[in-house]
Amino acid sequence: MTKRLTIALIAFLALAMVVVLPAAADEKTIERPGDTVFLGEEGLDLSNIPGLPSGTTIAWFAPGSSPTTDSPSQTWIVSDNANFFVDPSMKTGTWYLTWGVAAPGPAFVVADPAIDIQIRNGVDIVNDKTVVKGTALNMRIVSNLDAFSQRDGTVSGTAPAVGATIGITVTDPNGNVYTSLRGGPLAAPVTYDLTATGGFTTVNVNPFPVAGVGVNVWNTGFDTYSRGTYTVKADINVNRMNDNYDVVGKTVSKSYSLTIADDDLTITSNMDNVVRNNDFAVTIEGRPSTNYVLWVKGTSTLTVAETPQIKAGQQGVTLDNGLGNLGTFAGAYSFTGTQSVAADTPSGAVAGSPFYAMVGLNSAGKRTVGFSTAQTTKDQSFTIRTDRYVAPGPSGDYDEVKVRVEKGEVTITASGDRSYYLGEEVTLSGTNTDSNDIYLFITGPNLAANGADIDDPSRAAQTAAGVWQSQVRTVKGDNTWEYKWDTANLALDAGTYTIYAVGAQSDKSQLGNAPVPKYETVSVVIRKGFVSATASQSSVAKADALFIRGNAEGNPTPGVAIWVLGRNFYLHDTQTVEDDSSFEFELTRARTQTMASGQYFVVVQHPMGNNVFDVNDDDTTRAGTTYVGTLSGLANVLAPPAPAPEPSADLFIAEGAGRLQGSDAAEALIQMINMANIDDTYTKLTFLVEEPWVRIDSVGDKTVGSTFTITGTTNLGVDNDLLVEVTSSAFKPTEKTQATEFSGSSGTVKVVKGDAGYNTWSFEVDATAFKADEYIVNVESIEADASSTATFNVLEAVPVTQPPATQPPATQPPATTPPTEVPATPASPGFGALVAIAGLGAVAFLVLRRD
């Protein structure tokens, strides 16, 4: 009896609600100046607005302008005041009947409609979210459409509009469209018509509660609503607004999704295996807006350092004693009935424990929680568990996920081929997925047994007191690290060494201790630098450039020193070494032009590992005298009035009174660099300075029309330019009436490298246009003072005449008449004799012409 009465009462209240909801009145009549109309509305009756007959021009003024003093920004003619269309191109704001007067008269206000819908679980908005099947939902319309309720129809006697009628549609996972929903309890369902004429969606306030405040118009527990994703939207077509102005957010709301799901608790991890010292995360999915206890299960026997930790400061995750909605602790939750969460973790029930937390799921029933691991986290499988919180527990609703923590790896590589000269910069790099830092040390012959400081191999990487002295590099966010190792000035001999990269502060003796740190090694070969050099040519002509080229291994920062010594000649300079170890020093043309002919000695000095020239010169302390010596020897050179130092094994004079000459100075310099306490090295070479010359090889006789090459040798350097002129000896002044008989050729050629000690040159001659004559060859250096001359003959070409073809004699039949005696005729010269006579004539002609 009571159940029937309850059902009847609910039905009566629902019916009463439908009855008392006001029906929409005349929504087309606008009678009060200043009322609001919306873009897209059509058929509006403005005839009762005073002063607005058909054909009236109304005006709109842009923000900042005045209808009292300014001209309109837009005007509009109301063609039919009983059937007005609010064109979407009209400006929004107040439109005026009169303007340019002290009190402008408004006609109406044009507004841009706006509409949105909220799906709510209680007070929580669940648009685009998930709800558990059985959740009761209410809806709200958020819009500016409540202005419809302000329209006044009293002038014409019609009832005023009571609001804007909207429609709501719900589309299920199968595409079925609902315009009404079932709400209320499962035992007494209430159907809510959500169409524009249903009576539950007449918007007269903002926000507008559909069917009334707190009324659950959609109970997702009904069998009608299967599990899956639904879409919900609202629209308004009052006075054909949507037909004329179909814009999302204006006359139709955005479509929102709503997923109806089972009340299943799940926990998943974003990775099954995680390398320690990295983060991972778990995601809990369950009842929306519900608390769940989360902890690292079964870790009470581990230390704090060995266990993954829940990261502090996450939204919806409370670490500080795990305070829940009921004022109890997550650590106090009993998941077995006898054992608490806190007792199942390393630290027990302490404030701020990072091993358990109370997690509040959001309105979609979801929350992701981040965990961190460290280098000390134990490499094993961990179980992360979550229980729906019910005090004191257990709730019986739980799920678990396993995450395996693994050791990381450390790698190290060395740039290049792992063979380096002292002084070079070596790039050491690698990866570290096990920790945040890399500790470097080096081992090798006679270094500290457990590793030496990589930057100062004379000391241990770690002191007996555990103080780390060697290099430490911080691992970058992408798990890489790098160190540029400068080998200059290192106290290392040539040899093979091993460099260790360790993921923890540990020297060689600690690499086997638990917990065993991850490490890797790389072997490198250290070599002493050296220098090699050659001269661009063994002899150089005066005013020609000479290049000293070579390689200096070991990346010498100050470069190499160039010493050039000869009779009454001294030069000391430095030259930069390029990245590929090459260098080039130029003795310029201006320099060689002033050098005397003779032999010169060159010493190229390498500063070696300390990057200091331990043998140098001083040409400033005592004016007019240049001293060459070791650094200790040069320290004895003091400015006057101090007495001049005496020459010694580590000091000699290169310029000034008492200087050593040429080869003696070179020998003294070499002996000084060879001293046992000098680490510099050197190479030596010699070259000759000569007067410049150029020679022409014998040309020989040539013939008109031939092509031939004139060649020669020179002591000028490669790429010097030579001007070659071939002229006829007939090239001389003639009378104006005489024809010119001159022929010849000229051009510029380059000197090229020769094979027999001197360089060579060549010039191609085409004698096609030459006349038979004697020719003069003149070759001259463009830059240096050197030239040469030679002559040769060009002869007329002798034509070669082929003898006529002979026919075989015809065979005659035997004569039948007796032979007749014929008198003997003298023999005439043959073709060969004629050719010989013609040749002798040509020779005679040439001889006469030369004379």
C-alpha cells in the first residue's frame, strides 16, 4: 500500500510540474523600444513600437561614437514593420529611430545569440567524461536567451513571451536520437520531453535548469541506455533563428560526449618495465568523485631507499597522512581486515609517507598518479595496489598492477680513433640510464692503483677519506653526458690508458661492492706530439716566395716556431696550426729579394705537451742584441746597466756583437732543444737562395703548318708566371707601301713542378700561319728579374708527291709480220730525277734567302 502511494505521489508531482510550467506566448511581438532581438530571427512584429512605421530608416553607431553628434556607422530600412528579419549582417547593439538630437530614441537592441549545455552529476559537470551506469544526471542551459522573457506584449494585448524554447537531442552509441529522456528512480520513472514544445526547456533565466533545479532528467540506470558513448547538444529555432543563422555556439551548442561505463575498478601502468632513476605512472579508473587508497604493496621488508615513491604535489593525491573524506588516514585502511596499508610499506604510519596515498578520482572516474625511482631502488618487480576506500576497510573492491624496476646502463665512447697526441682535446661521451651523475677516473702505468684524477693523473681519483677529486659530469635529460678532456699539460707519458665512467661515486676498488654501480671503460692510446716539414722547393730564386709546409700533431696551442738562419741572416716567427694539424709558413718575395745567395738552415719547433716554447728568443731586453736560449737561460738576460750575460749551453747570441753564424747558430739551437729538461721537439731542413734564372731547351728546325712545344727549366717557384714571345726575325720597320711579312706567337705560362731538381715550363706553338723564316724565342719572368733568348728556323714544308699508278702491260698476240727496225731514241729523265732536281732548287733558294 505504501509503495503504491509513493508511486502515485511522484506521478502527481511530475504532472503538477508540467501543468505549472508556463507555456510560451507570442515570441514575435516586440512592443517596447529597447527590447532585445537576436540575429537570425524572422517575422518579428515591430508595428507597435512608437515611431517605427514601415519604410523607417534606423541607425547604428560604432562603439566610441555618439548618436547625438556623430553620423551613423550603419543604417537599415525597416521595409515591413510587421514582418521584420534580423539579418545576420546587422551590427549588434542599440539601433536608433532618431539621432542627432539631445535625446536619441532607441528602436531595439540586436544581440548575437549564445547557447551551451551542461550535463551534470549533482554539481559536477561531466561533459566529455565518463559516468558509472546508474548515475542520475541533470542538465543546465547557459545562454543569453533569457532576454526573450523580457519582451513585453501588453500594448497589443498579447501575453508577454515567457522565454526561449529550445530543443535537446541525445544520440546513443548506435546512432539512435532521443528527444526525451527517462529520469526519476528506476521504480518510478518520469519521462521528460526535451523538444521545444515539451515544456521543460523554456529558457527564462541564465543559467536555466532543465525541468527545474536539481531535477535529474536522465537516469542512466534504465535498460534503455546501454553502455557506450553518447552525444548531447541543444539548439534554438525560435522564429527560425537556427535555420537562418546556423552557427555552433550561437543557435546550436557544441556537441558533447558522455560515456556510460560499468562500475569496474582498474589500475594500469604506462610501462611494464622501468629503468631505475626514471619515473612511471599508474592510472586508476573507477567511480567518479570517489576516494581510493593507493600503495606499494608488500614492501615492509625493504628500505625506504629501495622502494618506488609516490611523487608529492599531484592533483587529487594526498600524501600528508593520506587524509580521506571521512577524516581517516589512508595508512589506517585495513585491506585484509587485520593488516593496515601503513604496516605493509617501508616507513609505516608516518606523516608524509611517499609509499601510500588517498587518491580522489575526478568526475570522469579517473586519476593518473606518478611514481619516481632512484639509483638505489631495488631491481625487482613491485605490486601497486588500489582499493576503493571504505572506512575502516576492506571494501573488497580492488585491483593491482605489477611494474618491474631494472638496473640502467652506463656507456662511454671516445672521439676519433682513440689514439691521441698529448695536447689534443678528447671528447668523452656516453649515456647513463642508472643515475644522475657520471664519475670519471683513469688507470695506467704507475698511476694510482684504484684510479687517478683524469685531469691531474698525479693524484688519486678519491682520497682515503672518501673525497672525490676527479671529474663528475651531470647526466642530461636525454640520459646523455659529455666531457671535453684537454690533454695539454697532463703528467702522462706515452702509453695505453683506461678511462672509467661510473654511475656512482666509486673508484676501482669499490666496483664490486654492493650495491654494484653500473660502469663501462674505454681504452685510449696517448702519443707524444711530433712535427714534420718540407720546403716547397730545394732552391728559391730571389724575389720568389718559398713555403715551409708540414704537420704538427698534438694540437699545439701557440702553433709552431719557425727559425731560419744563414750568413748574416736570422729570422724567428710562429705559425698557427690548423685543425687538421697542418701549417704553412711563407718566406715572402719581399723577404727573399733581400736575402744573399747561399745556403739557409730551417728549424721548425713544436712546444709539445706543456704548450710552451721552452727555447725562445729575446730581442727587447738589450737593444741591438737578440739572445736565443732556454727559459732559464733567458732569465739571465737583464737590461743595462746590468752586465751582458756570457753565452752558455743554454744561451747564445743570434743577432748583434758576438753572434753565431749560419750553421753554428742552427747547431746551437738544435743542441739546446735536445736538452734532457726540454720537452720540445723539432725538425730541420735546408734550402738555397739563388739568383733567378730561366732557360730554354733547344728547339730545332720546324716546318710551316706544324704544331710543337717549346720547353725550358727555371729555378723560379711553381705557379710563377712567364711571358713567352716567339717573333719572326723579319719583324722590322718597313716602307708604307711594303707588305708586312711578320708572323709569330705569344702568351703567358705557369711554372710547374719539375722532376730533375728544377722546375719546368712549356709553351705550345701553332705554326699554321707562320712564314718560313728564322724565329726568336724570348721568355721572361713577370715577377722576378730573369729572362732568356733562343732562335730556331721554320722551313717551308716539302710536298710529298706520289708516283703515278702503273698498269700491267697488255699481252699482245704474236706478230704475224716480220719486225721492222726502228732507230734508237735517247733516254729522257724519269719522275724521280725531276723530284730530286726540284728539291735541290728549293734548298738553294732557302740558302740564298738566309744570306
